Amino acid sequence: MRLQEINYDNARPIDGYGPGFFRVAGEVLPAPALILADDARPWGGLEDSETLLALEGQIDVLFIGTGPEMTPVPAPLRRALEEAGIAVEPMASASACRTFNILLSEGRRVAAALLAA
């Protein structure tokens, strides 16, 4: 089996997570958090739709980490994001972190909005 080293170029991957935090490019950020290729910042949770809608035109896919288990994204939030041209993929936060890193390494325009894992 041949292994290839992942190259993130200038992007900032999610290094790890634990109870109430995410580590992005070596920096610890409390949950909930919004992670982009070049930025990581606090996020107000599922009620904070304005922050997510402000990503219109910057990203194509938003992974919403819904905590320890996957739960549906509230329908009004999903509709608003999709109308803004942002595909929404809900999943457990741990899965969202891994999937974000994979697509980030491919140079895709992605973000992850993460509730505590």
C-alpha cells in the first residue's frame, strides 16, 4: 500500500477535538465554532444563521457538525443556506471534522460549523 502525505497548502486543518473544543492549526477554539480554510472563529450555534449566510459566494459546501450524533438541520436554516447557493451536509461533529479535512486537502471551498463533539 502506498501512502501519500496530505498537503493543505496554506489552509488550516482541524487537528483535533474534545469536550467543548476544537483544535485548528494548533490553536484551541471553544465550541461551537466555524472553521474555514483560512479562518477559525466562534459561532453562535444553529440559531446564528446570519454568520453562515454571510459565507455566500465564499464556499460551496457547509458541513454542520451536530454534536456527538447526527441530527437534522432545522428546515428554515437549511432552506436559507441552499437558497444562498450553499450545500448543507449535517453529520456528527467528529465526522464533519474528518470530512472537512479531506475536502480541504483537495482545495475545495468548504466550511464546518461545529457544535461540541
